[in-house]
Amino acid sequence: MQLQKNISLKDYNTFGIDVTAEYFLPVTESNHIPELLTDSSLPQEQHIIGGGSNILLTKNLSGLTLLNQTKGIELLKEDNDYVWLKVASGEVWHELVMYAIEHGWAGIENLALIPGTVGAAPMQNIGAYGVEAKEAIESVTAWHKEQQEFITLNNNDCRFGYRDSIFKHDLKGKVFITHVVFKLNKQPSFHTEYGAIKAELEQMHVDELSIKAIAQAVINIRSSKLPDPKVIGNAGSFFKNPTISTTQYEQLKQEHEQIPSYLVSDDMVKLPAGWLIEQCGFKGCTRGGTGVHEKQALVLVNKNNTTGKEVWNLSEEILQTVQSKFGITLEREVQIW
Ligand code: FAD
Ligand code: NAP
């Protein structure tokens, strides 16, 4: 491990924003984490980066930036129905999904091709195509910086919600997640009702449904409509989908007949933020080096050497326009640094 100084973070965030880290240290061994985080000779202001696919860097980072590259997948136990896998937090999420599929273990196949690391998955309880990581997470182990000890949170302790968890609230900035234990199913229950999965499976002429086929369908859909960060910088959905009361929804529907919605409980509905943004005319727009993706209005993109400030300003413009047109306050999903 070598401490580096004034390192560009351009290659370590999927937006491709060029800011520097005052000090930079890749971490490859989980068991070095306690020693590192208690080392008083290292800067105490610390930032953890995994794949850098859910952050917007608006300034140079002072202090120490730790790049999580820890590896390891361990089969903890199994019975007739399930396997329990202990996975190091620096493992690449999509590689874990593919590893599970190769072994015939179900539960995370709908989450194929989500960028980033395993350790960041519990942070925002990653979700896609009707499945959330919380459904497969048994527990999360982390080094608690203040308590100077490892803590293990079971699924309930993590307080998972829609793109949310305790790691974004009470434990924000306080822990380094080192391992996640997943409970995967030997007997799959397929989730194909969501979005375009069924249509894609038909298109693929799949005769027998399998977790491999579902993952491939998800990969095909995602590749066709989401910008590849290697080609055009972005951090996925910039905003969360807002949830409002059915009463507010009925009022909105009077003025905006076409407004789509998804019932989440008896009295709450989720609205696709991408639709709201598109209605405000932002889809495909350009502001300096940044803009909104042509195919998905929820994704802000780096069109030409943009800065974090420029992206932030566009997100602010979108927030205010959606607020005044629909009376809805969007919430940013991406972590702003
Ligand atoms: P980073 O961006 O590196 O970090 C995100 C936050 O987590 C930071 O606050 C960081 O400090 C913290 N963090 C990271 N690792 C640790 C750790 N070990 N311990 C403590 N804190 C940590 N998200 C979805 O939910 N569903 C999707 O379908 C989806 N699709 C995407 C598509 C694209 C093209 C892109 C670019 C992003 C997408 N995302 C999606 C968002 C993103 O991929 C996820 O949020 C992912 O989990 C972020 O992982 P990361 O390792 O890149 O996190
Ligand atoms: P999509 O399928 O075009 O759907 C648009 C929105 O409608 C999604 O945000 C989704 O909400 C919601 N939706 C669609 N079908 C639904 C259903 N049957 N029940 C409930 N809600 C439904 O979306 P997309 O942009 O192509 O993304 C597909 C999936 O990948 C979504 O689950 C999305 O969340 C996920 N994704 C996430 C990110 C990220 O950065 N967070 C980036 C890209 C894609 P939900 O978002 O709540 O699912």
C-alpha cells in the first residue's frame, strides 16, 4: 500500500470529473482497514470510493481518499435451499451477480450490470427491475471509526428502504463496510413482470426460463437504453422517484392526464422522476459541458469535460422547474461531495 499525493480522481468516478485527492490510498486487504483507520499519522478526514458510480465530485477532496479494492468470496454454509456467501466489499457487483448465476444461485440476477462494488450495494439498497439488494442481504459487517471495532448489522438493523439505509443516515461517514453476507436461493423464483423483461425474453426466444436468461434480458435492455459510463460519463439516475399521496396524485392527474404512476401502498404512489423531467423539456438538453441523456431524462451526463459544479447547477435547475410545474420536490440519489 502506497500513500499517493495529489492524484486525479477522473478515472475513479463514472462521471469522469477531474478533481484531485489530496492523499489517495488503494485498499486491497480487508484486514488492513482497522490499522489504517486508526493510524493517527494519516489524515483523519476520509472519503471511501468503490466504483465511484454514485458520487458527484464538486471540488478537490482534502484529506485521505480510500479506494476500496478488497477481494474475496467465501461460501459460509449451505443447506438444501440456500447458500450463504460472505463477500468482500471491494468485489465488483456485476461480477458477483455473474458468479452467483454460474453456480445456479438465484436472487440478484435482476440486478445485473449495476456498476460499482458490493460494499456500496447496502448503502442505497441498490434496486432494479422489481428487485432490491435487501432481499438477498443477510448481514453487513463494517469497521466503525468512532467505536474502533467491527460491527455486524443484520438485515433489519440496516433499515433498508427505497434507495436508502442506515448507512445514509445514522452511520453516514462513520463506517467502512468490509463484508456483506448474501443468502441466495438454490430454487429460483423468477421476477419477470417488471418493465420490458418479458418482451426482451420473447425477443431472445427463450424456451425455458432461467436466472441466466433473466440476467441476459436485463443486460440487453440496460445496454440499449443506458449510457455506458466508459463512453459518456454519468452516475445513473440522478434523482430518486418521488412517492406522493394518492390524494396529491389525483389532483395532479386533473392537470396532467398522462402522468404515469405505480401504487406502492394503499395511499401512496411512486411517480417516475424521468417522466416529470422530460415534461419540463430537459431530455437531451445541454448546459455547457453537461446535459441530460437523450434516452433517459433521469440520467445527467458529462457531454464535454464537465465540472461537478456544472452538473450540480443543472440538477438545481431541474429541481426548481419540476417543483414549480408539478409541486414535487425531487431528491438527489447521487451523493454530492
Ligand atoms: P461509490 O460511488 O464509490 O460510493 C457511493 C457511496 O457509498 C459513497 O458515499 C461512498 O463513500 C459509499 N461507499 C462506497 N463503498 C463503501 C464502503 N465499503 N463502506 C462505506 N461506504 C462506502 N443504482 C441502483 O440502485 N440501481 C441501478 O439500476 C443503477 N444503475 C446504474 C447505472 C449506471 C450507468 C450508473 C453509472 C449507476 C447506476 N446506479 C444504480 C448507481 C450505482 O451504480 C450504485 O449506487 C452502486 O451501488 C454504487 O457503487 P460504487 O461502488 O460505485 O459506490
Ligand atoms: P423504466 O423501466 O423505463 O421505468 C421507469 C420508472 O418507472 C422506473 O424508475 C421504475 O421505478 C418505474 N417502474 C417501471 N415499471 C414499474 C413497475 N412494474 N412497478 C413499479 N415501478 C415501475 O426504467 P429504466 O430507467 O429503464 O430503469 C430500469 C430499472 O433499472 C429501474 O428499476 C431503475 O430503478 C433501474 N435503474 C436505476 C438506476 C440508478 O442509478 N438508480 C439507473 C438506471 C436504471 P424504480 O426505479 O423504482 O424501479
